[in-house]
Amino acid sequence: MRVGLVLGAGGVLGASWLIGALDAVESETGWCAADADRIVGTSAGSVIGALVAAGVEPAAMAAYASGASLDGFAEAEARAGAVAERISGSEYRFQVSMPPIGPGSWRLAFSTLMHPKRHAPSVMLAGWLPRGFISTAPIQELVERFIPDPWPGHPSYWAVAADYASGRRVAFGREGAPAASVGEAVAASCAIPAFYHPVTVAGRRYVDGGICSVSNLDLLRGDELDLVICLNPMSSIAQATGGSPADRFAAVMRAAAGRRLGHEARKLREEGTKVLLLQPGSDDCSLMGLNLMSGTRRVEVMEQARQSVARDLRRVRAKDGLLPCRSDGARAPARRRPAASRRAA
């Protein structure tokens, strides 16, 4: 079975949700995420995707962040510990540059003004927002600490960013994309407009690939994959009812992202590719809230994602849906997590 793995955008809490969700996928199926034939990450998903492509296990990241100890896995624990400490987003640095004046990208702003139908609303907004002032250097340093080579050993890892002049999405690592180190590519993919300073690669500026799509699932069209698993923290099928105005606004935004995700999934299904969409449920959304850059609830979000995604996968299995298999081709029963991880949960 040829399997693709797509990890969507979602800020600090989205990254935490992805770690818990990936841990649930591996535990429930026996399949290893690093065995995916294609790994595509956008923004927070590009960080987690790069670490997975480099062999950092989701279970190790999740267990350490939950305060557990992985007996007998000292090296994995040390690597996961750094991720848990740095993924919180607590380390921000100001980018040394000229003060931002006017739109962050005059070229993109005027391009969207002249041809509004050619661009998504998020791309139009990105051009007119002021340039970000926070450096992406900590993100790049985190990735390069674990991946000292120019690119992960995985042969097909892509990090999706957006060209800050044209709004065109670029999948670094894909054939024909500009040459970049994995640290540069991930930093570019995470450069949220108006927050992070754009990242320059090969003489062009790039920002968060989430302005094009929070998942970029349709990039896998034509790859002749049997199954694509998409973990998308910023969409949900939960209904926008009740709660505070901020909660309702977040639900409306998630519903919009979900519609885009469904449209992209249909493109793959029309080619005969099976698509498994895993998204936050109502409990996940309530816990994550509107501010996805907050690091205060990351452990709780991680644990909630592990539980909710495990339930979703069991429902899929009960309906005899297509799930990934072990590398030997057999569908594995649910794996038990390490004792330390179970104690943390």
C-alpha cells in the first residue's frame, strides 16, 4: 500500500494536536508515520513532518511533553525533550530590519487588487497586512538541531510555503522547487504574515503556506497513492453553536477550512485515491480555543488529540474502512503505548 501523510497548519497548539494525533495513528494501526511514501507539511505541520521524516517518533515527543520517562530510550527522550520545550513557542526574537511601513508585500497587494478572482481571500489579506517582526530563527535552529543534513533522510518530504510576491504556493523538496535547506524551508512554511518576518530563499521572500491552504492536500494529485492520511488541526466538523463570540468565530473559521479540505479531498478521490481525514472534534476545539499560538494548554491538547483520534480510528476500523498497515503488509491490532506514556495519560 502506497500511503501519503499530510500534516496541516495550526500554530503551537496545532503542532501539539498533531503530535498526539500521530501517536494515536501509530498506536492504533501499528503503522509508522516515517514509512509514508510522501510527507507533506504546512506551517506547524512542516515542523512535525520534518521531525517525523528525520525519525523522531511521535510517541517519544508526546511522552516527554507529558512529563513521562521513556526507560531505555535515552537518546529519543533527549531529542523529544528539546522539541517539547521549543515547540511551545515561548522563545520569540525580534527580527532586525527596517520598520514595517504599509503592506508587507506591495507586489502581492497590488496583484490581488488587480486580479482578485485569481487569489484566495487569505492570500489577498496576507499581501495587505504589515510585514511580520518576529524572527523565524528559533524555528530554523530547532529543525537544524535534529536534521544537520541539508534535507531529511526521507526521500519525499515537502514543506509548503507561499511566494510573498505572487502568492504562489511552493513545496520545498519537490522537484522543480527552489533549493533550500530543511531549516529554511520549514521556517518559510511557518512565517505567518504580520507575525513572523518573511524568509528569503534563493533571493525571493516566502511566508506561511497556510495562506494558500491550511492543508494543501491536493498537492498529492497524480502521485498514484492508495491512501492519503490527512491530519488537519485547523478544520473541524463540529457545529458552530453556543459559546462565546470568539468560540463561534473560531468554529466558523474551522468550518471554512473544512470546506476547502473537503474540496481538496474530492480531487484525490476522483483519481481513485482513498482519503482519511482526521480533524479535531468538539472537545478538541473547545480546549484549543481561538489563540492557536498559546503554549499554555499544549500538553492537554496533545492528550485530547490522542484520545479523540484513537476513537475516530476505531470507528473507521469498525466500518471496515481503509487504514494503513505495518511495513510487512498486515493490518496490525492496536498497539499498547509504553508504560510511561500510559501513566502520563
